[in-house]
Amino acid sequence: MQKKEICVSLENVSKIFNKTVWAIKKINLKIYKGEGVAVIGPNQSGKSVLGRLIASQIKQSGGIIQYNFSGDNVMANIGFQFRQTTWPDGFKVKEVFNLYKNIHNVNDKKWIDDIINVFGIESRWEKNLSSCNSSWLQLFSIALGIIHKPELVILDEVSSSIGLDFKIKILNFLKEYKEENNATFIVISPDDATFEILCERVIVLETGFIISDDYITDWDNSLTFEKYSLSIMNAIKENEITVKPDPLFKPIIKKFDTNTEIFREKYNIFLEKNADYENEPYVVEIRNIDFHLNELHDILDRLNSTAINRKNLDQVILHTKMLIRIFKNTKKNINKLDPKVKYKKSALMFFSKTEKFLNYLIEDLYKSFKSNKYIAYATELTAQLSRKELEQLSSLKKKYIQEEIKVMKLENKIIRKQQKQARKQK
């Protein structure tokens, strides 16, 4: 069996808006060349955000997105169907189409003619975009997205309100392109026809997490995309699917458990030596440290097995801070004890041997959650380095398009002025 080649991979990718809204939460994902992937899920589950992240239309808050294209220019190998259905007055179909053709330096006449024919552009060539209906404008957006023959195509909406014959014609054209060029397609919320023609894999999102990732080859023969979608949406609605965060939290828990185990070893030795004083006030304070440590462990454990939300994170921060404060206050109180108190020396020895654990709580666990290091920026340095070229390319592309649009506006203004003067002269 031939090994599949990765087209794009996401490692611990998150997207947070306004520092509070978690749209995508620590996603790990590999999409292979030549695949057709459907992304489905309830409203506000993060589908469109994931599509825009993969299309490099927006920047991730944390994590790494890596592309494996034949060419070095990443942006030139991505085609994105933006959901633009409104254009400024005065822009004609032919002007925008030619603009994109020139930006991408497309010289394949047959390819251009095929797109114009299949997408019904020729009959609208001289029309203003503002006069075209929104359904066709969505299709026009697909045409602009594939004009440069990208290796990766992201479709955010294939209109369901156009005629079936027209739609099937376009979908078959996209399928043929996909197969001939080993192109990868990611389709957000496809309908049955789009899925059947373009997709063979389904990713399900809920609250920013991937909760299911299936190939249709693994389905029962009687299962259709419609049945699958209805079944999984109903399961989400009835809370039959448990949403779990990424494996990123496993090393956090492992590190916490390792440090806690060392603490407990010293703690148990102290209790054994001072069994006769277990009800003394300051020995009870030391036992309270262990009690709050258990509380913190339970909270971290819940975070590892339920969906991330701000409340859970705040609980970790709050209980870590509380544990640090109790630890420090108890040590201070023990230091003030009369030297004649029989368990004072043993207690001070206990605090000396658990100093590293206290430092771990202060410098590692608390600071990391307080700064969102683990949650959103676990690989921020690597991510910045890997995104540098993408940012430059994206910026250049935006600047180029903006400049071209300015020129078009100016040219239109001059033409209208000339036409107005010509009418006056008549």
C-alpha cells in the first residue's frame, strides 16, 4: 500500500479572539494530498475558523501549521473560497476575474476558458458584480479560488440555491481537477451532493475540538453522509459525545504527578515521625497543604477529561495560588514556634526538602496557566518562526490586491468623468 503524503499538518493549533473567545482549542490534525475532507459540526463549533486558519487567512493564536507543497510559495498553492457576496459599485465581473488572473500570472488559456464556461462567467462578463445574485457570487468566489491551480482548496460554502444541473456540472469539474492534480479539498458543511462528489473523510467539530475523524471506507455500507450527519449531530445535542481536549494536557498532568509524588514521599515521612502530634495545630496546617494539593489534582484531572473553558482554567489558577499561600504561611508559622516544640525541627526539615516542589508551583504551574503558556502559546517561538514567511507573503498579496483595486477605482472614475464630458459635448 502506497504511503500517504501529508499536504498540511496542524500541531497544537488554537485560535482565541479578543483574548477570551476560544474558537479552536489545541487541534492536532494531518490532511493528506488528494483527499477530500468534509468539516461539519453545530453552529459556532469552529468550522469556518478552522478553514480560515488552514487557508492562512487568519493567524493562529498558538501552535504550528505546516504545509508540504511542491513549490516554495505557500500562498500560491492555497485556494480559498472567501464568502464575499457584495462588491463595491462599478466593479465588473471581467475586471475582477482579470485582476485575479494577472495577480497569479495565469497564462493557461484552456484552463481559463474552462473556468469561464463551467462557472457561467461568460454570460455575466460585462455585468457589475453588485447586480449578480448572491448564489452565483459564491460560485464566482470558488472560480477565483482555483484560478491559479492551487494544491490545497478550501471551500466554505457551495450554494444549495442554484440549479442542480449547474451545481453538478461545477462539482464534477472540481472532482476532475482534484483527481488530475492530486489536489486536496477541505469543504466546510457540504450538502449531500458536494460530499458524495468531493469527499471521502469527515471531521466533526464541537466547541473548537475535533470529536470525530472518519473515512467513509470504514462506514457500514448502509450508512450515508446524511444519516451520519444526523446521527452525530443528535449525539452532540443529547450530550452522548464527551468532548475531550488535546493530548497536550497529558505532559502537564505527568509533570504535576511527578512533582507531587516527590512531595508526598517527604510528607509521609514527616507524618510517620510525628504520629503522636497529628492533632497539633501546626501539624494540622501541614496536613492542610496535602488536602489542597488533592483538590488541585482533581481540578487538573477534570481539565484533562472535559472541554476547556475559562472557568476551569481560572480554577487551576485560584487553587494553585491558594496552595502556594498556605504552603508559605505554614512554613512562616512553624519558624515562629518555640524551639522546645518537639516537632519543629522535623517540620523545618520537611519544608527544606519540599522547597523544590514549592518552586515548581510558583515558577512553573502557576505562571504557565496565568500567562496561558500551556493553553494558547505552548509553542509560540516555533510558531512565530514558521509563520514568518507566510505573514510576509500574505502581507504582499493583500498589498498587491489593494493597490490593484485602487488603480481600478481610479480608472473607473476617469472613464466615468470622460463619459460625462463626452455627453456634455454632444
